[in-house]
Amino acid sequence: MTRTRMREPGATVSFRYDGAVLTAPAGSTIAAALLGNGILAWRTTRRRGEPRGLFCGIGYCYDCLVDVNGAAAVRACQVVVSDDDDIRPSSSTGRPDAG
């Protein structure tokens, strides 16, 4: 059985996205934090340069990749945003092993 940590009501975290300082409810995934701040796309496709953001929301696809604190190709739907995270549009072109 997986235990879920309850967050304190009203608790927030502060993070940077592409240089802008944003906030989100504590315990939010990076994808939820970006969506909550009105950011719908954070990478582009390799062939056509089309915008991509959250698609499946369960970690199966690779549409929601972002770069976090220098680590490339992080699935935004799977990682909880933390105070002082530096999140950037992904420099990856798709799957993490594709670079």
C-alpha cells in the first residue's frame, strides 16, 4: 500500500519556469504547477516544431518533458515541483534516450 503525504492547506512552493518566478500548491506535479499558471505547452516536436505539454498525465507518453535543475527530459506529470526548482522548456526532442 502506498502512503500519500497530506499537504498543509494553503501551503505553496515557489519555482522558476524559463526565468519567471511562479508559485503552485505544495505537492503539485510540475505539469499541474505549469497548467495552474496558464502554461499549456513547454516543448516542441522535433519534426514540425509543434507545441507539446501534458497529454496522458500518467507517465506513459513523452509529451510533457521538461528540463529540471539541469536534468534533461524529466516527465513533468511524474515529478513533484519543489521550492526553488529551475524548470525550463525541454531541450529534448522526444524520449529521454533520444536526447
